[in-house]
Amino acid sequence: MTSTADRPAAPLETARKTPRDPRLDFFRGLGMFIILYAHIPNGELVNWIPARFGFSDATEIFVCCSGFASAYAFGRVFDIAGWRVGATRIAYRIWQVYWGHIGVFVVIVAMLGAIDARLGTKFAGQELNLAPFLADPGAMMAHFMTLTYVPNFFDILPMYLVILAMVPVAMAIARFSLVAVAAVSILLWFAADIHLIELLAEPWSDRPWYFNPFAWQLVFFTGFGFGMRWWPAPPRDRRLVIASIVVLVAAAPFACHFGFRCYAWWGYSPWLGDAHDAIQLYLSDKSHLGIFRYIHFLALAYLSYLLAGERGGNLTGWFVEAMMRVGRQTLAVFMSGLVIAQLLGVVLAEFGDNALTQVIVNAGGSVALYCVAITVDYFKNAGARKNPPPPRRAPVKSSRSGDIEHEASAA
């Protein structure tokens, strides 16, 4: 096994022409819809998301695909332009995500505050548990902006921010040893899993972040490592297929998330609920990425990898195209999805939680999410067809960092 320092840097033209991986865009898009359904208050589709059939869920998809996308976008920057430029690009991405986090919080609080004032409801204070913020918004906004106040609904992006900051460190370690990168990642996960490393989510208590970034970086760098080709692609092995299927089938009965209420058709089974509580406490804790969650995700990811075919060759059709279009605009879609989910929750609360409103809400949310993706895609590519760039000449050394500018947009 060799380090990144031992590999020759890819030619600039090769890096520029690297095609997008359809598997990445498809699964990122699929994850965005699952996250939307999971965040709609009282939405019925939450009973059918992957989390109701196993330990892992859309969070693992989001984090792992983010790692792969970061390798695609920023890993090549490190290889071509050097560590300093790569770290600068990561810092810029952190800046973008940070202000996106602040912006989506302000939008949701303002939206629900206006709805509460108009309808006399308490969506902001009770549904999202933002009563401490509403009681003292000045002081709490300062805590929110310093990530010392992280409400549960707004906890994924802070986790992502911290993990992104680890990328330059991982790239520096990778210059010497990929084994060291893997070892540090596993040690960080283990320390977080046994609660040695925590970040506090609110200044008045010891409640930690719901997503511990030092645990979840293991999923991120799993995807990042495959994207960088640090780790070899898994072989197509019948034994691995059987083992993965066994893991998924064995986990399903113990994936109850609400006491002894399991996924949609399982009904009530008290002994399964007790078993789930024990497993959740020690082995499948979401906050600290319990080992069962990681194993379950690896099994699911392996089977998905095989089903997608070589370089996603089996991913065809209008449904796949729609998922890929959403997956290409993950950050904008994710932030918009948080807002859309809360608005749809208000609709369900005000117009009744029945079959018709459930269909309208979930269908409307899906269309809205897709519209966000095509709108962002339009603005990013406006004028591209009318004004095609002139043929490129051979790159020169003085413009080396400029030639990889386009790579950062993929994350």
C-alpha cells in the first residue's frame, strides 16, 4: 500500500475531463428524498424509510456520499495543486456550509414564527423545541453561530463542518501512510463511541451533539477513501453477497425505533422492543455510530454497489435520471428540504392527518424538492450552451490552481 506522495499527480487535462459517477449522484438524490420524508412532522412515509428495516439509514448515505464527493472535488485539488491550495478550498467549502447552516435556521425560525403569530400555534417553540432560543434570541443566536447551541433538527450540517475540517489533516497523514489514516479514523471513532470525545449541544446542560462528528467521520472517510482510491474496490464475491444478505435480514426484526412499534407492517412485539433498546444502547447508537450501524451500512452499500453495475451501468430510466438530478445539487436540496419538511408538517397539522393530506403532502414535497434541484441546476449552468468555452490549450504551470477550479463544485 502506498501513500498519496508515492503516486504521480494526474495530468491536469485528465482531472478536468473526469466524468461524474452516476452512482454517487443517484444515491445522494435518493438520500435527499428519504431525509425529506423522515423530517416531515407526522408524515406517514417515515414508516417506510430504510431505518425501519435496519440499523443504518439515510444519514449514512448522506455522510458516505459526501465523503466520496469530497474526494472527487477536493482530493484532486490536493494532488494537483498541493496541500495548501487544497486546504484553502476546504476552508472555502466550510465557509459556504456554515453560512448555509445559519441561513436555513433563520429561515425556518422566521417562517414558523410568522405561522405561529398568524394561527396562534406553537410550532417553533414546541415542535422544534426552540423555546430556549425564543426566550432569549440574542444570546442564543451567538451560541448558535459558535456551534455551542445545536438543536436536534439542525445537527447534520455542524457535524459535516467538523468532518470537513478533518480532510486536510487526513491528506497530510496520507502523504506518509494510508494505514495511519485508517488507524486514526478508527481510533477517533472508538474514542467517540465510548463517549470520550463529546461536543456540547447547549450551554445550560451536558447534552452532547446528536451526531458526534468524531464518530461519524468513519463513514465519511470510508467514502472519501474509496473516492481517492486509497481503498481497493470490493470484489464481486458470492460469499460477501450471502454475508451481506444475512446481515440485512437478521437486523430487520430488531430495527424498531419507537418502543416496541416496528416498521409499518410489523405491529407490536414487546420482546423485540426490549431487544432493540438493548442493541440501541450499546451497539447501534445513532449519535455515536454504533458498530451494528456501520456493519449494516457496509452490507447495504455493498449490495447496492453490485446492483448498480459497473460504473452504474444498470442505473437507467426516468426515475434514475430524476434522482441523479437531485443528487447533483445536494447542499441546496438538503437545506431547502429542511424548510419544506417543516412547512409540510404545518399543512398536516392544520388540514388533518388523513390519507388524502398524506398523499398531497408527500407528493407535493417530492415535486418541490425536484423543482429546487432543477432551479439550482439552471442557475449554475445558465448560458453554458449558448456560449460554449473556446477549445482549451495545453495547461501551463502558472495557471495550475485555476485549472482545478471546476472540481470544487462537485461537492
